[in-house]
Amino acid sequence: MLGTGKTILIVDDEPLTRSGIHKTLETWSAGKYKILSTDNGAEALEIIRSQVINLLITDIRMPEITGLQLVESMQKRGQKPVVIVISGHADFHYAQSALQLGVVNYLVKPIQKRKLLEAVEGALQIEEEWERVETLERMADPQLLQAKLESQQYSEPVQQAVRYVEQHLQEPLGMREVAMHIHLNPSYFSALFKEQTGFTFSEYVTRSRLQRAKELLLQTRLPISDIAEQVGYQTPKYFIKLFKEYEGKSPSQFRKELKQEDDEI
């Protein structure tokens, strides 16, 4: 089931269309979502300033502020809800412009209820995925992320080592073992890895394991002991100790804070 507590805003200057969409979504929602509607872009912007909108459904052609201008105005304010645009015409130019603004669907009037609900459910799923990705980006280790972004510039042996680490985080990972895997002398490999990634091999493995652990804490309900095992630690105690050193909080506290953020959205 899709997440609850979200808000859908309908903007259309045609009373029958606006009312029809509103009633259809109210019935479908059965109280899971807050459904708002207005007949103009200016009022829509006032609503958007006062609360979070998760899904915007807007007519593309309206007086004063068009649907596309409304989307552009929201984006300039740093707000990026998922958007469905509706139109009385199958206009390729408008559809192309809408896609360039990141609009996820384009519906032509008269709108069938089935197509409307399919579009809304699909858009809300996309919005949840955007939220998940945004959360993952916020909790990313910036130094590790930078190293990964630069990985294409590494020599082939170091790239092989990085791939090997990613594929074997759950297993014991020693520098000597990985050096043998890529056919390099361990001492030479150690110096080469540090020079190119900026990390010692051991620190790179630790940061990679903790990053994977944070993803599991966000995306699953696995016990801390299971997460520790999945990222290569034999005992939860050592995993928790490392996690606290790097994150300044325990895995349980980290998960609790993420849950609180989700509840506030």
C-alpha cells in the first residue's frame, strides 16, 4: 500500500473537470490522502507556500498562470512534487515541454476514471521512490561518495579491487586477499589504493560496510544483529562500536531518527 498522510492538489479552471477529479480521488483515497483543489494558479501557489504538496494535478492551459508556469514557479522555489498535467488537446508541443519539466504523466480530457487512478497511483509510487533516493543521498558518506564518483579515473587494478569490495561486503575482506585476487604485491597494492582513493584499504572497506548498513536500516526492518552480519561483522557489538565512531549515534538511534523524518513528511 502506498504511504499515507500525503497531499494531492488539483488545479483546473473548468468546474466540472475539477469537481470530477476531486470526487473521484476522494472516493479512491478513502481518507488516506488529503485532497485539495483550486481553480487558478495564483491560489495554487499560495497553497503550496503554506504546506507540502506531494502530487500536483494541473490543467496545462489556464488564464494568467498556466500549468507549466505553475510547475516552473514551484521548481524555482525548490519544491518538486510529482506532477500530472491534463489538457483538452493532445498537443505534442505542450507534452514535450511538460516532459522537460519532469512531469510524470500527461492526460487528455475527457479523462477516464481508470486512467486517472492509474496515473495517480503511478505518480505517488514515483514520489515515494524520489523520497527514498533523496534520503539515501542525505545519509551518504560524502568522502566515500566522492571516491566512488572518481572511480573511473582509477587504474584498472584499483577499479577491480573496488568492485571486489562491493561484491563481497558480507564476507571477510583482507587487503592481502584482495591484492592476490588482482595479482598485485600487497605492499604495492596498499600504496596504490591509498594514493588513488585517498583511503587506506581498511578504511574504505569500513566506510563501504557502514554505508550499506545505513541503507539496510532505512529500507528494511531487519534486527541490528542481522544487519551487522549482512555487512560483514561477526558480532553486533563491534559493528555498533564502529557505527557510533563514524555516525555519532547508534544504529538504533539512526533508524529511529529516519523513521521520525518519514512520519513528518
